[in-house]
Amino acid sequence: MLLNEQLLHQVITPRPTNSHKGTFGKTILIGGNAQYGGAIIMSALATVNSGAGLTTVVTDACNHSAIHSHLPEAMVVDWRDQETLSSVMEQADVILIGPGLGTTQQSLDLLKFVLAKQTDTQWLILDGSALTLFATHSLELPYPHQTVLTPHQMEWQRVSSLPLPEQTEMNSRQKQQELGVTVVLKSHRTTIYGQKDIYKNTAGSAAMATGGTGDTLAGMITGFLAQFPKNDLTIGAAVYLHSFIGDELANEHYVVLPTKISECIPQWMHYFSIK
């Protein structure tokens, strides 16, 4: 199936009049060590701008002031505060872990903690460093059918053991089905290996090839799953809108910054919500 604008009209519906912030889902984003704090900030910007009702960022304490400055709409938790993390996780609808997480022992402990605490009503997205930790330590996913992996091709090589030349559609589909997860395999034309079908992105350009683009996509998927039906079509809509906005910006910009994509999300969601 090809992703296109028709899917956006289908998934992005007008907000009901009688609603509140709890109507649109609670998200938790975990990542951002001392070196890569920008990654989790970009994910959070995308999640909030995508319309998630409540967003909590769990990150290194050194990133807290930057998050408050860039995104006062988000709540912040010190990722060493396991008691508070456990409490906010209990209330989450969607959990994203990985942007800027790093691969230290503490990062691994955080990922193991999340996998142990995930419930059968929560969706989990593994991105960035979390994918490397997942592959390196052969971790088990408690609810594969409620898990989304968002690897680029080298990360998919680590997870699937498929070298780049062997990452054919057939081989990748087989590995995805063995894992039981949904895989958003990022490339110049991202492919989604879903539970029922394979979805191919038709948008995106080289202008988007800059650091943070994947962090932004992970945040958009998180925000979409928080408020719309939790299925492959919703994930596909987030993927396509991310690239669609990038293409629109690329008409006037040589390089498309991920933060600029996030700024434009509410405008385009409004556009596509109008039937």
C-alpha cells in the first residue's frame, strides 16, 4: 500500500467539542543523556505539536532547564528517580524510549525497567539507542504486537542480523514477522512492515537528511498513537505527514530542520482534518 494524502484525511479527524487534555492521550518520552539532550527535546516537540494531550519527558537532570525553555507544555522527570518514573509510567498510553538515550549500563537498566513495567494496554516505541541495546542484549518484548521499532538501515541490521545488501522486502518482512512487532524502516523512502500489510512512503527528500529528523518522526508516531486508533494506518499517517511537511519546506529551503517540521505539524493537521 502506498502512503498518500488520502490516508491523512482518513486518520486526522476533527477534535470532538466535548474533550479535554486527557482525551488525547498521555505519553512518556525517555532519553537524552548529557551529550544528546537535543534528541529527546526534538522528539518531545514533535509529540506535543502532533496533539498528544499530556507529555512527560524522562531525561538527565542537565536537560531539564532546556526542556522547560523549549517546551513549557511538557512535564519533566529525572531519569534517576525510579519511583516517579514508575508512577508516571502507570498512567501512560504510549511510551517512547531511545532518542539520545545512550548505551551505558544506566541506559540498559532504564530500558529493562520499561520492558518490565509495560502493561497490556500500553504501546511502546523503541528508537535510536534503545534499538542498539535491544539487539545487543537480546532483550524480550512483553507485548510485541504493541511495539513499534523505528530503525534506520544500520540499526535494522543490528536488530535483524540482515546486512544492508540482504535487506530486501521479503527478508525484512520475514524478520518483522518473527519479531511480531511493527517496523518503520527509515530510508530515503521509508517502508512500514505492519501487522497486516506493507506500507511504502511516497514523500520525503534529501533536504531532510540532517540530525534529529528521526527523533522528530518518533515523536510524531508517539503523538499520533496517543490520540488516534492504535494501528498501522495511524503509524503510516505519522510517517507520511512527517515527509509531506519536509517536502513542503524543501520547496523553499535547501535544508529542512527537524524543529521546523514540528512547528508546521499543527497547521497541516488542521488542513487534513477538514474533509
